[in-house]
Amino acid sequence: LSIKAEELVMLKKLGSGNSGTVSKVLHLPTQKTMARKTIHIDAKEVIQSQIIRELRIMHECDSPFIIGFYGAFLHEGDVVICMEYVDCGSLDKIFKLTGPFPDFMLKHIAYSVLSGLVYLYDNHRIIHRDVKPSNVLLDSKGNIKLCDFGVSRELINSMADTFVGTSTYMSPERIQGGVYNIKGDVWSLGLMLYELASGKFAFGGAPGGAAPGVSGLKGDPQIKTPDSILDLLQRIVNERPPSLKESDGYTPELCEFVELCLKKEKDRPDPHELLKHKFLADFPEPDSLKVSAKYRSDIKKWAKNVRRVQKGKPTK
Ligand code: ATP
Ligand code: MG
């Protein structure tokens, strides 16, 4: 499928981040609804063409935990990526509607994100590099899908020249400029789970300001608000990572799981090891690509209700 800019009709703006803008669009020839991401990159045309070539690997990514890909092209100096539209949107947006997530959704998210990371790495040697709530999507059937992973070396390089690649979900070893491996994504998953469970931003501070976390979160009043992004990065490196406490009503399995994700690199398990953790004991082996039968109906019902709230209907 070769998509042309003029075949896409804008339906709705879905949001924009540091790197670009995402819109819900209709592809006229196929009548398919898609999500279109437009990224402006100040790079030579050869580099831009190289990015488009590299993005083609996404055609080969075929997993229920990875966003579907329709195609990418250059348009008026922008890189345009057409991907599957996921109807409930990203976890940061959902969090603003629902508040802290129930335990079965945290399990399902952890299981799906780890399965997606394992798929990308084992099949395509891709490290995600940007796991955070806005890059994890939920559909109204309850599927969790990863997007915005580092497929294109040139795209990563082009963005690394700016401050854009700096995220508060970055692991301490990455902030310190060490080698970056798949365990960096595990750290990011741990921070994300901490936030989605507690409703608190992991290293203090208010979202949207100096320390953007899950938007809509209040900073923990016990923790001083970081003065700047550099202050925050320094804290990630120097301070003890946050932890969930059983005394706040979390299960011991969840507390231990998050703690493992937030260990220093050498003690941190990799995704394969974490999939065997007792927090995920009710989920099948990742290769079977199934949601746990035990939670399937809870997950579906929860996702359906998110969609109903988004449409302004009462929950069921
Ligand atoms: P950053 O640029 O810092 O990574 P971000 O991930 O929020 O932040 P974008 O990747 O540009 O920025 O995405 C903007 C918003 O669009 C996301 O927050 C998400 O809610 C929405 N979005 C992205 N992809 C899709 C998709 N395939 N289906 C539905 N919504 C999407
Ligand atoms: Mg994104």
C-alpha cells in the first residue's frame, strides 16, 4: 500500500508532543481510519529518504502488542507515518479520565508491554527507547499496543541532536551516557506502573511544568518539586527510586515487580525474566499471545467503559 498525502482526510487532532503532531484521518482509497503522525526534521533530503526506507521495517512487525503500520512518506519536508488508529488512545489521556488503574489493568499493561518489548527485540533487534504512558495505547477491546519505538537509526540520530529525546522516563544509566540496552525500557515500564498505580509522579514535581510526568498527576507533596529538567535528571541518577508500599493497599507482587524494574542496571531483570515474575503468574507464555483468561472479561469491560466515558456516555 503506497499512501499519498492528498488521499488522507483530516478527521480530528489527537494530540501533539515534542516531536510532532498526530491526527485521526480517513484514507479515501481504502476507507480506513488511520492515525497520521507528522514529524518535522531539519535534515537533508538524503537523510529523510533514508528514514523512510528504515521505517519500512515496521511493515514486518506483526504482533498484537505492536501498533499496526500502513506506510510512511515525505511531504513538504515532513516525515509522515500512517499507523493503526487505536480508539481509547494513550494511557496518559486515559489516566486523566479514570485516575489510578486497578490491579488487573496494571498486570495486563505490564504483560503486554513486556511481550511487545520481547517481540521487537527478539525478532527485529529493536529497543523501544521511549516507553511512557503516551506511547502505550489501549483499544476498546482491551488490547494494549506499543507505538513510537526506535525503528529508524537515522530518525533516532536526527532527534538526538535536539533536546527532544530527553524524557523523564529515561533510566539512570542512559542519563549518565552509558550503553543503552533493553533494560532501559524496563526502568521506564517501572516508572510508568508506579505512576499509573499511585497517581503520583515518580520523582516529585508537577506535570506539565519542569517535570512532565503523566499529565494530570499531582506532585507528591512530600517530595520537593524539581527546579528544572536538569535537576530532575540529577535526581533520577542520585536518589533512591520511588516504591509502592503494601501499607497503601498494593499487593506484595506489584510492589516487588515495580521495585525490580527500578533497580540499578546490573541488578535489573530483563523482559524475559520479568514475564516469569509472580505478579504475572496468571498470564500465559508471551508466545501464546493471549490475555489471561482470568482477567479477560474484566479487561474488556474496563476498556469498553473508558470508551463510553470518552464519548460522554454512562459506564456499564
Ligand atoms: P512525545 O512527543 O514527547 O513523545 P507524545 O507521545 O504525547 O509525546 P506524539 O507521539 O506526537 O506525542 O502523540 C501525540 C498524542 O497522540 C499521544 O499522546 C496519543 O494520545 C495520541 N496518539 C498517538 N498515536 C496514536 C494512535 N495510533 N492512535 C490513537 N492515538 C494516538
Ligand atoms: Mg508518542
